[in-house]
Amino acid sequence: LEALARLNISGTEQMGEQFSQLLEHLETELKPDVILLDSRTGFNDIFANIGLSFSSMIIGFFASDKQTLPGLNFFLSHPALNDKHIILVNAIIPNYQHFEAFREKVREIGRTNLAVDEERLMNLSMFPLVRHSLLESLGTGFEQTLDFIPQIKRKALSDYVELFEDIIKKLDYLSAQ
């Protein structure tokens, strides 16, 4: 965290060098299996653009509203995605109808303006994450631990289980290379 706080975001090239040094330091000191970067997507987000260049797997989380479309279009059109493992997540949606509309929107963007070729588009991993009131209460002080723990143990939140199983499968593949 201290290293992140010292990042100078005044220029993309300088930030890229600093970010590279940070990742090298993390690798040397901590030897992590995975580093997760949470970044807002958008048109002018320097951190997201630099993060894309350092990542081997990109997981894009997008809602199902009109405000999301510019970010989704930007994400799918980004040239850095050409050689990445990509997972798209339609989150936090009220029902699975939203996911079907999201998949169609991804296909539509792909037909018109996509850095990833059409065959790869058809094979993209895409997952819905449906709204779960149990999860929404986590961290609020109103969570029901007695309800939450058994659901996790039973893998009752199947959409989350499927997403994380796919992430683990891709990470295993990447680590074997």
C-alpha cells in the first residue's frame, strides 16, 4: 500500500515504470500467486490502461445499464486484450434476462468494433452475478453469519461458484505455461 501511495500518476510512461517496479518488488518480497487490481474502467483511466498491459488475465465487471455501455465498448475495443485471457461478468443483476441482453450487447459490439476477433469473442467466458440479499448485507453490520457460512460451504451461490471455478482453471493454465 505504501508503494501504491507513492505512485506518480503525472504521466503514463512514468507511471508504467513505477508500476513495473512495484510489481517486481511484490514478486521478490511476497512471491504472490495472484495480484488483483481493481480499477475503474473508462475512457481516460491511466491506471486501467497500464494495468491492462501488465495483466495476463482480465476480468471485466459490467452492469446492465446504459451507463455501462461506453466502458464495455472501451474495454472490448482495447488493443491490449488481444493476447489476454478475458472473463466478462455481468454484475450485480436482478435476474438472468439481463444477462442474455448483456451477451447480445457484447456480440453487437464485437461485430462492429472489437480488438478481439469474432471466434475469440464467441469463446469468451461470460458470467452473470445475480443480486443476492445475503451478500449485500456483508460488511454492513447486519450480515447473518449463521446464514452466510452454510451457504458458502454448500456452494449455494452457484453463479459465484462458476465464476471462481473458471478463474481458477485459467490461473492453473497460466501457471503451467
